[in-house]
Amino acid sequence: MKRFILLLIFGLGLLAQPTAGLAQRILFSGQITEAATGQPVPFASVFVKGSSVGTTADDQGRYQLSVPQPIDSLSASAMGYRAKSRAVGGRFSKPST
């Protein structure tokens, strides 16, 4: 009986959660590279300007960033490099299989 009550309370807690957490998110992924050489820029910051949404690239410059709503551009910055923004509107691709 005690297990049933705990499961019931847990289940009701899930139902009481707002549905905002169920909203679809948009995933951006890519690689930050140096324009002149094409070499990866390790640990660059990738972010949405004017928000707290961002991530850090790995040691090969690769990143994944999930955003809660459509955005028009992504920005990247790293020590020793000038910050750069790129438009992202309409650049959606199907996942490769």
C-alpha cells in the first residue's frame, strides 16, 4: 500500500508540472573553425546574443546547442579571435542516417 501511495503521489506530481517542458526544442550543431586555415577553434563559446543560451565547443571546435524557440543568428567567440555572428534562418537539414 505504501508503494502505491508513493507512486500515486509521484504520478500526480508529473501531471501538475507545466507543459512548457514539453515544447519542441531546436538543435544546432557544427564546428567552429579559423577562416584562414580551416583549423578547429577549441573551446570557443557559441551563444544566442541577448540571452543566457549558450555552450562551449569541444577540443575539436564541435558544438551542439539546443534552443527553446526559433532564433535568427548564432554567435561565436574565443580568446584571440574576433566574435562572429551568422544568420541561421532557413538552414535546417534532415539528420543523416
